[in-house]
Amino acid sequence: MTAAVALAGVDKRFGDVHALDGIDLEVGPGEFVSLIGPSGCGKSTLLRVVADLEQPTGGAALVGGKSPQQARLDQDYGIAFQQAGLLEWRTVAENVELPLHVHGVGKVERRARATDLLTLVGLHEFAGSRPSELSGGMQQRVAIARALAPSPRLLLMDEPFGALDEMTRERMQAELLRIIGETGAAVLFVTHSIPEAVVLSDRVVVMSPRPGRITEIVPGCRPVDGAATDLAPADVEDVRESGAFFSAITAVREALRKGHE
Amino acid sequence: MGSRSRTVVTTVAAFVLLIVLWELAKLVLPPGGVTVGGTRVLPRTDNAAMPHVWTVLGRLTEPEVAGAATTRTVGAAVASGALFTLGLAMGGLLLGGVLGVLLALVMQRFRLVERAALPYVVASQTVPLIAIAPLVAGWGGNIAILGWSWQPWASVMVIASYLAFFPIAVGMLRGLTSPVSADVELFRAMASGWWTTLVRLRLPASVPHVVPAVRLAAAAAVVGAIVAEISTGTRGGIGRLIIEYAQSATGDPSRMYTAILGAAVLGLVAAGAVGLLDVGLRRYRGSVR
């Protein structure tokens, strides 16, 4: 199967600033890969290159076998930022429908898809609410539902839980794993949090300070069993208390330190 | 009580307060005004300078020319003048609004145009209206569009639009550029083109900026229409009536105030019309983040 993301020697310079230096990375279908590193290491830039929001100055990027631009035009990926970025004049359901609306999908089909997705993220009873009536965690769940609306095979997430409190954050991580398990989409996930990267990911990509390079790739502890569809929050809790979780955290921590030397 | 009905109540209360102050001034201050060292610091308050409120209102029902029984009443003259001017002001608001929105769209789409045009847009408003009015009338007089020869009222409408276009262009531009970059990038990530982004993001987001701008523009259009009527000598509007009645103010002071009252009501009606727009777009009002 074609890799969800394939990066070969990707380089990015902003004038004199060398943001990314020879990034080679492959994200398999359905794989969850986190990017972690100090501020300014270019992890967001890397995500933006995949999303075709930045043009690399060197190397090649493929998204599902296509150029990032083609993938963007075909809505092959969904994206979520740190701020949920919901449009206040649209209801929750209309926000979820937005990507379909932009692409001229009919009203009935849009509504049905929004209902499914809101059920998936557990917010179907808020379909008619205004975004401002929702808590930060709920808004972020709506943003994830919106990203999933065109049924993408790849989800790009730039610190989506960065603005949430710790409790909400852990609940959202479990939610995300369940949702991703049900859709089977691959995820490229930018985060500042080591435990978050470890608990969510199949692989944690550790990056060095500018110019951003991949220092090391550490296996994560994503709880996947045969039936990912009935992944319970308790399963994620078990991972957080396991020895493998703590040793993976230590491994990421050491890789980050190595990147600084 | 809703905020809207509260607005109505305070507006009426302010009007009543104004009447009370007016009558209080007549009651308390000396009729000849107050003079300090040869300089008058407070106006004369006799009936020739400040007629009673009820005299002004009463004058509305009397014939325009005292003694002539056949002519229409002052009230009818003021009402028809105010309606004529309101029509021109609203026409000017519409014309200026369309031009302002189009200019803002072009400025948003092409930043070069914004940099090039915005200083001139601002500068256009520093040219005194009194200077432009005869120019517009003069140019217009030489124009005939598809057999339709330019009418004086068209000059008035153009001048009103000249004042109305400015706040709308500036407010619209600010509104169109108000979405944060994360929102703009989200639309880009969804492969939304310029037009779709405009309709689904920029236009809805601009409403909270545009409604106050239209309110300003409506007031500017009314003032513009009145001043333009006066300086181009256009007949039929409230501007002409103000001048006409002011010329005979010494003999008939309350008649002049009826025209001024008419102009004030005209402004309120124009502002109220914008209020309706605000109600219609309520869904988008809270969209400033």
C-alpha cells in the first residue's frame, strides 16, 4: 500500500533561517506518528509542508502518492490546529459540514455525514448549538469531526490539545485513539508533550533544535489490539501506568537531550 | 427589557430632555442673552431667536405662506422635502455602498491596490464638500447617458455617495481582512478558492465591521445630500427648505425650526433603516473573535 506520507530529503529555508534540514520520514497507512522537539525545531513547518501550506526549498514530499498540492486539492487530508477555529456564525453541525459545503456536497448528504461524525465524537446532542456554548475540549472534538468530514486517509494535527487542561487533555487523547481506530486514518501529530506523544503514537519522531533534523525515532505505546474499534478509556489508562510507557518516555527524553548536544 | 427597546426608550428620553432644556433656557436666561464685556456668551432666548417648542410644532399645521389659505401646510412641505432628500440620501448610500464594497474587495484581493489606493481614499474625504458640489454639478451638466440628460438630483445623489462610500470601503476592508490566519489557512487546507473563502469566511466575518460602517455612511449620506442640495441649488429637498425658511427667519422664526426638525427626523429615519439591517444580520454579529 502507498505510504500516507513520504518525505525524502525535505529542506526548508525562510531566508537565512534554516528550518528543516534533510528530513526523511515515512508514515504508513493507518500509522500514528508524532513529531516532538524543542520550540522552533520546525515540527510545525514539517506538518505545513505536508499540508501544502509551505513549499519545501529542497527534497520531495508525497502525500498518499500524490504531490502535497494535489492531495490538498483532493481533500486527501484533514487538518486540526491548536485553536479549534470554529466559525461562530455556524452551528456545531454546520461547522462539521464546512469542508463538504466548500466542495459543493448536497445538503442532505452533508447533514447525514455531520450527524455520523458528531455521534462518533459524542456530541450529537449539540448539533444545533453555537460553538461558543461548548467547552474548549468539546470545541476541539468538533474541530476533529470537521477534519474527518471528507473521510481523509490522513489527519494532520498541530498541537490540537495544547490549549486544554491536563485532565481534559488525557480524556481527549483516549477519544482520539478511539476515533482514529474507527476511521483507520493515518495521523501526523505535532506536540510538545512527551507523555502525549508516547501514549498516542506508533512511532515518536524526535527532532533537534534549528536546523530541524530527525535525531531519533522511538517506538511509542499506542494501545492497539485486534479490535481497535472497542478501545476503552481504561485501556489507555493501563498504558499510562505500564512500565513500557515509562521506559518509552525516558527514551524520548534522552533523545531530546542528545539533540541539544 | 431587551437592549433594543432600551435603546428606543433612551432615544425618546434624550429627545424629551432636549425639549425640557430648550424651554428651561427660555425660562431662566434673560431674553437678550448674556453678554460679558461686549461679547455675547449665551444666545438670545426671546421668541424671535428661540421660539417655543409648541409654536414650532403648531407652525407645521399652518399654511406655508401666512395668510394664503390655498397653499399647502408647512408640515406637508417639510415632509415632502424630507422624503425627497431621504430618497436621494438612500440612493447615494446604495451607490456609495456598492462602490465601497467593490473597492474593498479589490483591495483585499490585491494588496498592491490597497497600498496604492487607500491613501487616496482617505485623502478624498479631506476635500471640502462645498468645493466638490459645484464641480459635480458642472460635470454632470455636460453628461447625457443614453439619451438621458443629467438632472440636478443626480448630482446630489453622487455627492451623497461620495461621503457614504468612505466608511463602507474602510469598514469592509477591515472586515474582509479580519479572519485570523488560522481560519484562512483552514480554508486553504480545504482547497477552498478565493470566491468560496470570500462567501463562507470573509463576508460573514465582516458583518460586525460593516454594520457600524453603514450606520456612519447613512448619516454621512444624509448630511451630504442636504449640503449638496444647498450648494447646487437643487429644488424639492429639505436642504432647499432650510435655506428658504432661514432667509425669512426674522419674520417667521418658527418656520426655520420646522425645517431643521425635519432634517433631524430624516437622520433618525436613515439610522433606523440601518438598524433593520442589523436585525437581519444578527446571526453574524457575534462573530468577532
